[in-house]
Amino acid sequence: MAILEVLHFPDDRLRKKAVLVDKIDNDISEIAQNMLETMYAEGGIGLAATQVNIQKRIVVIDLSEEKNEPIILINPEITNKKGTETMREGCLSVPDYFDTVERAEEVEFNYQDLQGKTISSETGGLLAVCIQHEIDHLNGKLFIDYLSPLKRQRLKKKINKQEKLQHKIL
Ligand code: K1U
Ligand code: ZN
């Protein structure tokens, strides 16, 4: 197993659209295990393959306290959305920044498991928000894209400052 490098905004590779997984084999299983290890190491509750520069439609999630209930979603897609809610979100690709985003309250979704079985399910709460956040990553979209232009401008300034500071230190 391996811990992978997580790309950080404004890296252009975060904007690539991931492609469907056509064959679920040992390579895909290994990618998913490495993604889980990376997500646990980074203290996240979800991770999309795009964030580790793998342009395949793979998502891992674990909302459990003990970090022992991993969910692996291959080719996930949302088939129906109901209601709206706002929740405070973070992102491993936008470190140290949290903000509220409005999303669907409940989602119906399909995915394939590591055995290639297609599963249909529905959920709400944090899992629904996390699935929407991760599928956005697979489509090259970040949660900060939902912010107002003013908030995005402030965030970009903060990141530019941090980059300059790091440049001075290195
Ligand atoms: O995709 C990612 O960048 C992972 C992201 C998932 C996510 C968090 C919150 C709302 C929607 C999606 C994170 O895990 S960021 C870290 C974080 O917010 C968190 C970490 C531990 C417990 C609770 C939240
Ligand atoms: Zn994210």
C-alpha cells in the first residue's frame, strides 16, 4: 500500500474530468486501497481519484469514528436529488479553508463495487454531501467554485500570500 500525493488548488490537474472505469481488476482495487490509506493519513472523510492525479471515476469515503467502515464507489452517479441544505465543507485539496455550501439534502445514486456489482442506494446528511463533493471532483469541480466571487477572490489572495511565503522559506 502507498500514501499518494494530494494535489492542491490551484493545480490545473484538479480540473480534469475523470473517465469511466471499464474493467474492475486488481489495479483498480490497488488504487482504491491506496486512496483509502491516503485519505486516512490526511484526516479526510472522502477522497476522489482526481485529487491524487488519477483520472478514473473512483471515490472512497469513511464517515465512521473508528475509520473502519470504508466505502469504495466505482463509477458513481447521482440519479436523483431532493431538497436543499447548507453544510460546512472542507477539502483536502484546499487545506485550512472551510465554508458553507448549498447542496441537495438527499440523493439517489448508483455505483459499482470492487466485484463489479452495480448497486443503487439513497442517502442524506453528511454522506449525501460527501458523495456530491466527491463526484464534483471527478468532474473537475471544487467546492470553492460555489462561493461568491468576493469570497473566492479573498481565498485566492490568501493562497497567493502563502505561496510567496513558502517561496521565501525554500
Ligand atoms: O474530498 C475531499 O477533499 C475530502 C473532504 C470531504 C468532505 C468534507 C466535508 C464535507 C464534504 C466533503 C474532507 O474530508 S476535508 C476534511 C474534513 O472536512 C473533515 C475531516 C474529518 C472529519 C470531518 C471533516
Ligand atoms: Zn475535496
